[in-house]
Amino acid sequence: MSGITFRHKGDFSKTEKFLNSLLKLDYLNVLERYGQAGVAALASATPKDSGLTADSWDYEIAHDGKETTIAFTNSNISNGVNIAIILQYGHGTKGGGYVAGRDYINPAIQPIFDKMANEAWREVTNL
């Protein structure tokens, strides 16, 4: 015999309703909305000189059957260096100096992740 067998006692109607709702929801559309919100938040928070780094944010959604991930990317590369990363962490200069980084990514994206987690929690608990 193959497959999964469930045996239970009691009322599992909420669990069954939740599992059935998973079949109906399109989580990729939800992640698209959060991806767009994340890009807007990151663009707004990025330190601006020319604005190129702020305008270079994007996101990618990957689904491999077991998990779905959302990744925020920045395509502003200069001399092989991602400018968004050196703005975040700091960098050395050609003259031997150092420019301190500024934590702008984490504060910008954290509210997006919080909203995503809260929405997921509401979906699970409001069955």
C-alpha cells in the first residue's frame, strides 16, 4: 500500500478546511504583491546620489515544489561591486580611507516581512 493514511478521532474540520484552502490559494500572487512592496520600500530607503542604486531594486520568486522563496536583488554593479551592498556594509577607498556603511536595507524590508507574517497568521487562524 502506498500513500499517506490519516486516522483520527475527534473533529478535525478546521484542519481539513485549512488543508483544502491551500489547494485554492495562489501564494505566488500574494508574494508578487509583497515583492512589489519590498522593491518600493528598498528604493525609498536607499541613499541617493544619482538614484541609480535606488532604481535598480527588483525581486525574484522561486518555487521548487517544497518551498517558495522571495529574494530582493539590486543590479547596480560598478567595477564588479554591488553598490547596494557597499552602501549597507561600508567600503574602503582608493586613498586608503573607509566609508562607513548605513543599515538601510533591514529597516526598510522588516515591515514588509512583518505584514507578510501577520497576513499568513490571520489566514491560518481565521479558518
